[in-house]
Amino acid sequence: MKQIIVVVGGVASGPAAVAEARRTDPDARIVLIEKGDDISYGACEMPMLLSGSLENPERLRRFTPAGFADHFNVEVLIRHEVVRIHTETRKLDVANASTSTLVKMRYDKLILATGASAIIPESLRSATPDVFSLRSLEDARTIQDALAKRTIHHAVVIGGGYVGLDVVWALKERGIRVSILVPKDSILKEGLDEPMQERLLAHLRHHQVAVRDDRASGLEVAPDGRLAAVLTEAGEKIGCDLALIATGTQPQTQLGLDVRIKMGASQGYLVDDGMQTSEKGIWACGDCVEREETVFGEIIHAPLSLNAFRSGRVAGRNAARKGTGRPARIPAVVKAAALALGSLEIGHTGWTESAASKLGKQVVSATIKHRSASSLSPHSDVHVHLVAESATGRLVGCQIAGGLGTSQRLNVVTALIRSGGTVDDLYNVDFVYAPRLAPAHDPLFVAARTLQKALNASRKH
Amino acid sequence: MKQIIVVVGGVASGPAAVAEARRTDPDARIVLIEKGDDISYGACEMPMLLSGSLENPERLRRFTPAGFADHFNVEVLIRHEVVRIHTETRKLDVANASTSTLVKMRYDKLILATGASAIIPESLRSATPDVFSLRSLEDARTIQDALAKRTIHHAVVIGGGYVGLDVVWALKERGIRVSILVPKDSILKEGLDEPMQERLLAHLRHHQVAVRDDRASGLEVAPDGRLAAVLTEAGEKIGCDLALIATGTQPQTQLGLDVRIKMGASQGYLVDDGMQTSEKGIWACGDCVEREETVFGEIIHAPLSLNAFRSGRVAGRNAARKGTGRPARIPAVVKAAALALGSLEIGHTGWTESAASKLGKQVVSATIKHRSASSLSPHSDVHVHLVAESATGRLVGCQIAGGLGTSQRLNVVTALIRSGGTVDDLYNVDFVYAPRLAPAHDPLFVAARTLQKALNASRKH
């Protein structure tokens, strides 16, 4: 008997789960169900459509639905939405958006890869065609069309996370005047402590982005139905002809909520290290789950591309295996991300000092600036903010900002965090040196040395 | 009673030892003795003087002898050479090159930081003024003068190590036609396996460097005393007006040999993890020592800049401390190095597959090519050759070649090698991703995945 494996959700982790399930069980009937039109595209590359550096949205596609179905010998249903899981009978209610019909579908194994969706605050919901969010390729196409149709003079981006910053930069590159509405201490706040937030804000200002330390409280729509202004909590009115809401995302877990799959504090599915949910026969992966992180063993939501891919592979393998062979296990995650804004790369790994302190952890940090290469070669400044546990010197997190290539250094710290490495371990890395590619003392080495001193000083008190 | 600490040898590890000794014992009398004119300069930046990208040799200096003496409150003797150690009386015979006199100097603690010197094969020794080696700032100045005095049409570089390749590129950038004489399998052979050696050779050829798979057997000098040609083992005669001999270096340990300090297979001082030699009261550091490496626990010669600095600090600390406080310990070294040749960065960490096999280790490797960034962003090819132990999957070494920024990735592998990390650990690193700064799957991630498959396949046989 062929087993039926149903994967709900396209883009990153769903297709990874399908591919791995197919490799694990060549005979299974595998069905990928996606609510929208697209599966398997480069979501992080969508801002390119907004900046104008890329015209054709098709270039973001890795597979068409038909191509994917063909390549992996699976069934792909687009414009289909799973609206209800019946766990006792292992059946799904699937709504077909094209025909507006509802069908039942049987599954033996179910993988939820429903991702996360943009949070749109109630006060910013609007019927105007000039307010957007950016989560799917469909969203990107809609914004791209709006930008093509009429000249935008001034855009307001609400929110200072990765998506907001990417869009700020994309619109700026297109020549649009952009304001970003973000309380000062909340810009990339999941990743950056105050000194690095300041650096990022200075970079934006230097490039003529209007940074407003304020929150959006509402929208003003003109009599013709077009957007007139974004209103702020401080009582300001920012006249604009386009707004993008990027105030965060949340796991899309309504399906699981209905059948009482266990969730974490962020409303993501709780999974074990095999990506299995609390419900037998149901796995979950990608941006809709919460799982253990490496440093403190906390359960967190880590919506990251590589995490989506890796967790999808593990879910696909374990869902498809039939009791033979080793189950796949995923290690705890380190939250690491970076972005490029023109000549600046900025990113982070692990915990911020501020978030670790809020958890009640005693940490010490050092902030340094050093060259990216020899003083006699072309070089830029690299800023490092390194955080370690006071008592043990164990690495807790690192933030870095600098010229092109800088963010590669984060991977070194991530590798050490994974193995429980200390500041001494970072100091002891045999960094490569040649005048044109690194300074004699790498910025990470300088940061480690500075933090060693700070740790010693903190122990003397 | 003030203790007397004598450090023999300037440049990298000697000054680091002096600085740390001063921090450890503010009262000691500390003397740095250097045979040449210079202490504390950027040795790896010397090729810039040859390429013409830097005119003034003074810019390589970090400290003048007087400035260093002043800054650290120590004595600096340049043009002085320690010619004999009397261990029983703790005295040194010191020759003053300026006055041709010999004086005795007492020491309580002695630190040998005599470095390594270029090996000049007997057959290539010559009285012609057109044959050079490059080891000291003095050497660099001599070559710079020679290049300024007359037009060089064709230079031959003998040897394919780091120094040879740096000089090839520097002379090429100056517009000189350059041949490199290096047996095919010996180019950067301490660092590269055959696939990466091929890549390096192709890069050189592509940039009009004449690569000759041959060895130098002698020199032909014209009746006017100038260099006429380099003769090869294959019987060829390469007409040229300048030759640089870069056939390797060896630890300068004559001083220790005279008093029977224990040496390793490369004739470097054997030291413990506190950088102490076999002789009580004598430490050694930098390029004149051999010490344990991380992967297999072999004793190796690792003449690297950062290693010189770090080992100098440890030697300085331990020599200066008086029984109080913790002695400094240095962990085993990972040999990692890289160089930039125009648009190519190439480097390595750990062991080559070939060297590991010669040691009798069972290893498996994978060679991959992947993008440095998203396919929709500017990117270059990154080539990775990853080596792991067959039985355990433990990382043994990595070689990498690609565009600017590529070699930073070596530090990730080095960090993992230090902690005994496996290929799975490399696969599990949470690599940062953003289209412009990295591809969704980092080249190291792709290499790890490929090597996981190769390891699995090798275990099935």
C-alpha cells in the first residue's frame, strides 16, 4: 500500500519536505497544497522587484508548480487551501479557490509548512489601494504593479524589521523619498543592541532616509479613495502616496489551533527534534514552528530561510520513513541573520545583550571598531558588538556592521556558539591573514581580546 | 631585585613578547636584541613595495626602534646579534655589528624569537646583484632599489609558496613579464590538494604568468656579472634579468643547537604549551618553534603571523611572571592561511587530503563549486575542497578559492576544527543569508552536504 503524504504550504520548507519525502519513499503518493499561485521562489529577493533592479518576477521562481510536480514526481495543487484537519479520520477539507468547492482528502502523514503571515494592526487596515504588506510573491507583484502605474513621490514604511528595511532601501534605490516609522530602540530589535541600532539609524539618515522615532496610529484616506497620509502616535501627519506595513509576522497556525496541536508563546507549533508536533502523524516545519535555540535552550520562533530548508528536510524524511533507517534529528537553532543596505552589511547571531538580560542572564559585552583589511590596502570599518555570559565566558551573541563581506564573520561566531564556545575560543581561532583580505588582527579577534579584558574586570568586582 | 628579560629577534613575536612581559612585570629590565635595522613592521605587506603600490618602506613600520623602546619602557638594541648562549651562567655573547665588538650580557629569562630564514639552495647561490630572496624589510628595500635602478624585462620566481606567489603578482602588477618555476604538484603544496592547485595554476596562466613545471638547477651569469638566465633540471635556459628565490624557509635555531635545546623534525625549537623550551629559563616563540597542531596532535612548523603574535604573548607572560598568577597556555595550532592574487582569494585550513593520507589517516573529500551570492545579485564562483576523517566525519581541512571575501569562510571551518567539529556540525551552522551577501545555501553548506553523501557512500563499501 502506498502511503499518502500531504504537505501544506509552498515556498521554502514545504518544497524541501516534499523533495526529502520523495527521496525517502520513492513509492509514496505525495501531494503539495498551496493556497496561492506560487511554490518555490526566492522570497528574500522580492525587494529587487521593488527597487527596479529586477523586472521579471518569473526570475525569482526556482520551479513552476508543474515543473516541480514533474521533477519530484508528486502532485501539486495551487489555489487550494486546507481549511480543516480531521485527525481522527486522517482527512483534510480542501477548498478549491478556482471552483469554490470543498473536497475531502485522505492523508497518512501530514506536514504543515504554512509559514508566517504579516501582522496588520487593526488601525492600519484600509480599503485604499496604496497600502501594502510584503510576504508573498503575489504581494511583491502587486506593489510592483502599483509602482509601475503611477509616480510615487513619498513612501512611508511602518516598522523596522528586515522586511521594512529591505523595502526602505529598494524604494530609495528607485528614487522615491522614503520615511521609516520606527521607535528608536525597536529597529531590528530582535538582533541589535543599542550601539548597533544607532549605527544602522545613522546609515539610513546618511542616505537621506527620513527616520521617525514614532509609531503609526492610523491612515488618512483622501475623498478619491487614495492614501493621503500616515498618522502617528505623536500626532504627526506624514503626507505620502504609498505605505508599507512591516510591523512583524506571526506563525500561520489556525489549522492546528482548531485541532489543539500544542503551540509555544509565539503561537508557533511546538515540535520535537524530529519536527513532529504534539499530534501523531503530523509534522511541522519552517516559519510556522517554534523550537529550541542553542544558547539558553529557550523555545523561540526563528523564521529564517536556511532553518526552513533544514527543518523541511527533517520533517520530510521522518514523515516518509516507515520505521526503517535512522530518524532525522535537527539540532537546536541559532538565530542568525544579516542584510545589505547599499555599502553597509549588518547582522547578528545568537542573543542580544538586552534580550539576554531580560531573560535574567548575567552577560558582559564589548563594542569595538577595527579595519576590514590592512591599513595599506582598501578597507572599511568593521563594528563588532560581542556578548558573553559573565560567569563562564560562553559566547551568547554577536552583532556586526561594516562594508561588503563583513557579515561572513557572523558564521564564525555561530559555529562557536553551536559548540558552546567561549570568548577564549574565539580569541584562539587561527584567522587567516593577508593584507588585502584581512587585517593582521581580525575584528573578531580584537573583539574577543577586548571582551576577555571586560570579563576579567567584571570578575574582580 | 629587578629581573632581566632578554628577547632575541624583532618583527612579530619578539615585540609581542616584550609588550606582554612589560605588562606582566612593570619593573623588569627588558632588552630586545635585533640583528638587523628594523623591529616591528608588516612583513606580509612587503610585496607592496615591489608592485609599486607603495613607495615608502617606512609605511610598513609599526614602531621605530626608539619609538618602541620609549612606548614600552624597554631597551632596544638593533644591529646586535646574540652569537652564543651560556646557559650555566645565564649570559649571552652579543656582537655589535656597528663597532665589531663582542660584549657579555646577563639574563634571568631568555626568549628566542629568531624567526625563520629563506633557504637558498647551494646551486642558486651567486655573486650577481640580480638574485634575491625576500624575508626581511631590508630584503624588500634591496629589491625595490634594484627595480628602481633599471628596467627589468623578465623576472623568474623560483618556488611556489606564499612568498613566491606574492612576488609573482607584485612584479606582474608592475608590468614585468614573470615566469614561475614550480613543479606542478608543489604549488602551495602545504595547503592545497590537486584540484585547488590546478585552479591556482589556471588563474596564473590566465593572467599571463608563465608557469613552468620544472625546478631550477643553476644560474647563468653574463661576463659583466649580471644575471643572464635561470637553468632548469629539464635542461632549459630561461633568459631573465632578475630572479627571486622562494624555495622555502627554515627555523633559525643555530643558537639553540649550540646549547642542545631540543628540536623537532623541522629543526624548530620544541616548546610546551607555555612556550618553554627544553632549557630552563629559555622560552621560544614565533617562526622558530614547532608545536602541536589541533587535528592529529602532530608537531609542526606553522610560520603564521597570528601564531607569532599569540605565541609571543604567551612566552612574554610566562617568562616575566614570578610564580604568582596563572601561567599563560597556548592551545594547539590550526595551520590556516590565504592570499589574494588580483581577483582571486585562495587559502586553506588544517590538513590537505594528500598530507593526511601520507600520515596514514583515512580521509574522504568533496570538491564543489557554488555562487558567492544570489544568482540575481553580483556574484562569483566559490570553489571548496573539504576533507574529513572517514570513520568519524571529523573535519580535517578545507581549501577555498573564489572572489573577494571568499577566504573569510576558512575561519568558520577553523573554528569547527578547533572544537573537534564534524561535517554534520558544518552542515548545521546557521549561515546568514541575504541575496547580496550570500546565497541561500552557502558554499560551505553545499560542501558539507556533498561530503555527508560521500562519507555515507564510503561507509557502505
